Amino acid sequence: MNEVPDEVMAAWPALEGARSRRYGTGLINETFLAEGPRGRVVVQRMHPMFSPEINDDIDAVTAHLAARGVTTPRVLPTALGTRWLTHDDGGGPRPWRALSWVEHTRVYDKVRAPAVARSGAAMVGSFHRAMSDFGGSYRAARQGVHDTPRHLKNLRAALAAHPSHRLFDEVAPAADALFAAADATEFVPPMRARNSHGDLKISNLLFDDDDRCVCLVDLDSVSQMPLPLELGDAMRSWCNPAGEDATRTEVDLAVFAALVSGYASTGRDEVIPEERDALVTGFAQIALELTARFLADALNESYFGWNPARFDSRGAHNLTRARGQWALYEAALRSRAALERSVRDAFGGAA
């Protein structure tokens, strides 16, 4: 049985005769793998927060990368030549898209060894270098992806909107602690914005059987942002050995050192002192920001996907995620001296 609707499967020549099943563990888009006579294809039902025009941005970015020899999946056209199909399967109209499969690759939900982080970060550096001369404009880029004050404001709004929520008495004190920390936390200062991937969790990188990173995927958040926030998102994902569903964690210092040294191996020449000196700040800021986002959705229960096999509600899953990111934020502060030494070792200078 196909898990992708027949009308969607019929729209792409590449899906002719294929069977589809759910694939991956992403929290936003619903992802499926179709396998058939024409090979494998990734099919996605896009989250409502994304404008379908983001596929035009992805097509332009991946064409730019491919022209510079960087491996990347491509958006596949429908039989009508469009980059997406809008389909209503009973839950409201949503855009669907198909993406080419990158052969001989695998996805990790956690970093299994420092070598994985080193190779992944080297690929991120190559991505940034290749994108440094991208002259196209973004038609549908999400603005303020890492606008931490806005996410804090959204959490306050969620608290005001849901005082009777069953989880309110657990969320409210966690939010109070977060607001106090935010008032005392140094955020990344204003600096140049770079062409960025925008969502560098480890599951958005593909690796081969020898743990060499092959490419980056899920480019829905391509935009411009400061490097410490871009890499801070990688750090909070890659350097958390417990994963997002654990409430206690420490920073994996060996993985962090591998990440910054791997990035420096391909991207050092592009990094200016202001970016280098704010990398650890970016790590802590992103962990704090995600705490706010998960706490807000513990009450709103409308954004992040959740695992009904482990949790009784979306809110419960997001509250656990929030506690995990808070633990990571505190661990980053405790480890700050060691993290900054790793940055100095990788890049030199006064981080």
C-alpha cells in the first residue's frame, strides 16, 4: 500500500510504478521514500509554515551548488514542469514535492563518533564557501529563523493564551527560569549575514558507509543569517549525546572539538574574528531559543511533530524536549571555557 496519495504519485514521471513508505524522523515535513523502476525518490508533504515557492529557492541554490561540484539533491519537476503539487487529502490543501535520491548514503539522528562531526562540519564549510558567491535572491526565505527575542515573545503569548492548559503548571516555572536566564545571557551581537542552510541538525546531513559526509539536505530554511547562529544550531544537535528526548545531558566536548576543527579545515578563510569569537555564544543562544520554542508548543500543541508511541500528547513530548534543551543550555555554560579552548585550537585567535 502506498502511503503517498495516488494523485500525488501520478504527478511525477519519476514515481511511475513506485511504492512509498514513511521515511526519516523529521519534526516538520512529512517525508516518504518511493522506490520503483526509476529508482528511489524522496517525497515530502510540506509543513504549512513553508510557502511552496521555497522550492524555487531550493532549485536555485542546488543548481548553484551543483555547478560548483557540490553534491546535492535536486527538486524534480512534475509532468507539467512545476516544482510542487498542491493536494488536499482531507486535511486541507498542502504542497507536495519530489527530490532526487542521493545514492549510497545514510542518515544519523545522533553523532556516533567525533569523526562524523569532523566530516559533517567540513561539508558545512564547503557548503558555505560554495554559497559565498550566490547572487540569487530568496523568494520565500523564512525571516527571523533564529530571532531569539521573537521566540521569547511567542512563549509569553502562549502562557497568556493557555492558562488552563493541563501542562501550564509545569511550563510556567520552566518559562520563568528561562526568562531570567535570557535577561542575563549574552546573545550573538549584530554581524554580517551569510548565505546559510538554516537548519543544521545532524539528520540534515547524509553520510556514506565510511562516515564521510556527502551532502546537506532539507534546504527549506535557506536564507541569510550570522555564522554563530548557523553553527550554533549544529552544535546543539551534534554535541548532545542524549538526544532531544532526554531531559539530562552534557556537552560532548570531543564532538564539539571535532566539529569546529572540521569546519575550520574548509571554512577557516571565510571566518572573521567577530564570527569566531561568538561561536560558543551562538551555541548557548540556540539551546535557550529552542527551550522557548518547545515550551511554547507544549501549550500551543500545533507546530512540532511528536511520537505517540512514547508520549501521550504533543504537549508532553515538547515539554520533554524543552527540558532537554534547557539542560543542554546549562551544560554549555558549565563547559564554556573548554569550548572556547577548542575554538582557539581550531581557528586561532581570542575566542
